[in-house]
Amino acid sequence: MAISALTFPGSHNASNLKVFILMNMTIMEGPDRVLTHPAIFGDPSLSSYERGGGYKGLRRVLSALSPADVIAEIKDSGLRGRGGSGFPTALKWEKVANHRVPVRYVVANGSEGEPGSHKDHYLISRSPHQILEGMIIACFAVSAKSAHLFIKESFPEGVKILKKAREEALAAGLLGNNILGTPFSVDIEIFVGPAAYIAGEETALLEALEGRPPPAPAETSLLPDRNGPVSQANRRQ
Ligand SMILES: Cc1cc2nc3c(=O)[nH]c(=O)nc-3n(C[C@H](O)[C@H](O)[C@H](O)COP(=O)(O)O)c2cc1C
């Protein structure tokens, strides 16, 4: 979830905590740092997040920067996605911003189907506003009017936390119409999607958002036009 690191420029400082103990797990800080800000340990409330400096980034963006400024700053930061491939975040945003289409969307992938992976789980549980703030800034940068945060149905506690955070942000004027009194408006849908591992793959995730079920290769044959679905092939035997 690339957007998550946006609001804490200080997190690139090498003097930050090197090792975190989360319950019985140890997360090492290495060249590919994740969860490197102490605010992650706070409670998920808006007040706790703001006490740790949360939403200052958004305030600065909306009061002083243009969308191009934001993308340039993200480019300079070297921020990369944490969805697996480490794709440079600014390149993705720039592409969307420059695409000549009337409507743009921001989609955040909170699926986290990879066994043993917990970074998104912790972000959602401990710092949901960090995700929302990053998404709002991403929307501003690419001129999107709506955004969708995908979370899988098998993480109901996370769904509850995200929905509550969204309500808090709406009530505080940080989300919705005329955010912080500016002309910029955007809302974020908390989309509860299938728990299937493949649903975390971005094109399958977009299909799920559009209402189509995730692909099931075991139920469709190779070259289905020629061979038909597996179930038909079985019936022929
Ligand atoms: C089978 C498969 C499952 C994936 N599952 C996830 C996932 O659970 N969460 C995730 O963020 N990315 C997942 N990805 C990667 C996404 O397709 C996409 O590259 C990623 O969300 C981009 O994240 P970024 O913007 O942080 O780079 C998966 C990819 C594949 C091929």
C-alpha cells in the first residue's frame, strides 16, 4: 500500500527506530522499510493520529501545493509501493494525472493475501487515518473525485476500524465536500471484497470493485473457446 508512507517525511531518517516488536513479532527496518513511524503504535482514533502529526501533510498540500507539486515531491522522496514490486509511486500518479480522461479514481489495495504478511493489517488496525490521508493526497495529485479502499471480508475488525475512521474524517471536514474549506472534494468508499488470494492482484481487484467475481482457473479450462469449461469437459467423459 504505497500511499501509506506519505505523511511522515521524517520516517526516512536513519535514526528512527531500527527494530519494532509487535506482539510476538519482530519487524526489521532494512532497505525496504515498512511501518517505520512510531504513530503506528497509537490507537486508531483521529485524535491520536493528529496528536502524532497526522493530516498536517494534507493541510500543507491543500493550502500550498498544486497537484504537480505533490507529484514532484513524491518523486523526489523516492517513495515506492509496498504491494510487492516496489513500483515508484510518483510514476503511477503521474501517468494517471496525465491521462486524458474525464473521470479518475484512486484505488488502494488493502487485500494482503500473502501468507505471513502483516504490514497492511497493522496499518489498518493501528493507523487507519494514515491510509485515508495518503489516499486523499493521491486523489488531489491525480484530480480524482472518488476513491475506493479494498479490504477483504475475512478481516471484519479492519472493516469496522476503517469505516469508523472514514466517519471521523467526514465529521472533521477532512473528507467529503470542500475538504478543510477548500474547493477540493473527495470521498472514499470502504469496499469489502472477496478474501480470495487472487483478488489482491490489481486487475482482479478492479474486477471485484466492478462487481465481477475473482477468476477461478480450476473451474475454466485452458483455451475455453475451444475446449469449453472444465465442467463440460468432465460431462463428456
Ligand atoms: C496473485 C497476486 C496477488 C497479489 N496480492 C496482493 C495483495 O494482497 N496486496 C497488494 O498490495 N498487492 C498484491 N498484489 C500486487 C498487485 O497486483 C499490485 O501490483 C500492487 O497492489 C501495487 O501496489 P503498490 O502501488 O503499493 O506498488 C498481488 C499480485 C498478484 C500477482
